[in-house]
Amino acid sequence: MSKQLSILILTCCLALFAAGCAPAPEPAQEPVPVMEEEAVEEVIPTDTSLPPTEEQKSEEADEEEPTMVEMTLTSPAFAQDEAIPLQFSCDGDDLSPELAWAGVPEGAASLVLIMDDPDAPVGTWDHWLLFDMPPDLEGLAQGSTAGTEGNNSWNRTGYGGPCPPGGTHRYFFKLYALDTTLDLPAGTAKGALEAALEGHILGQTELMGTYTR
């Protein structure tokens, strides 16, 4: 055998030996599918209002409070600041005018009515005093009375109409709602009546008319 053939055989044997000893190729791995993340829906709050301010809270509290009704005193015979008709004066029939009132506060126990003339030359002249009138009374008819009568400046009970010596005078009809009854005797003068009112007035109103001679 020639030297070249021997070398060729040896080379082939070494190549076969190397091929047998080489590690087997790893099987190809299938690609792992990428799992898609589930879409997460963003929850947006529907109530985007801000908490109420202190001013808004105060306004809401005011709205919840009941509206206070003011006392009113009127007469179909004359309006506020207008002339009192002659029939209600000493020049006429000297009858008390019809009066009507509303808005007496809850808890009132009695009503007081005082009519006086602050323009009299000798000082305020008292024309009519009524007290301990029932709180559910809503007015007085023409020429009528209620409760207990005090003494006027003529030193008698009952109504005495406008009777100025001259000029134009103002006549105030003042109505008071009290939290008590006064239990004063008939013929009580205005000074004692006004002293008894102190600390007991729940509400008050007035009507003013004029008279000219």
C-alpha cells in the first residue's frame, strides 16, 4: 500500500471518528406564544363634584330654616300714614275703626293694643288700651272691644277717637304679642301696662293714621 493511500485512509477514519463523537444537535424549540395582557378598563368616578364650602353650607342651612312671618296690622278704614275718617273721631260717631292683624308668633299667650297721640300739646295722649286679648284673635270689628280695657287719658275705659285742639296729629295703633297674660285689673293706666310688657314681648307691629282739625 502506498504511503499516500495510507494517509487518505487514516484521514477518513479520523473524520468518521470525530463525527461519531460529536453531540447530537438539540431539537429545535417551538416559539412560545406571547400571552397578550388583558385590557384593564379604567374606572373613572362619575361624581366629580367638590365638597360644599362653608358658605354653601350656611346658605343650605338658611334655606332649611322656616321663614319668619312678621306681624302686620291693617285697617280697611285707612292705610298707613293716611287720614283717619271723621266717623272714628270725636267730631263724628267716635267709634273704633275695624282692625285686622296677622303673623302672631307661636307661643304667644295674649295680645295688647295701645292707641295714643304723641303730638298732643300736654304730652302723649292715650286713646285706647286693651290687654289680655286671646292670641288667636285676628282683629276687631268696628266699634268692638276684646280682653280687658285700661284707662285712657280721659280717665275712662274704652275707645276715645282723635280729638286734637288743632292742626294735624298722628295716631298710633300698637299691637304686641306676649308670652304671658298680664292679669292686670280693668282701668290700669298705660304706664303700669307698659311696665308689665317688659321682657314678655314676642312680636309687635303698628299702624299710624292722621287726623286734622
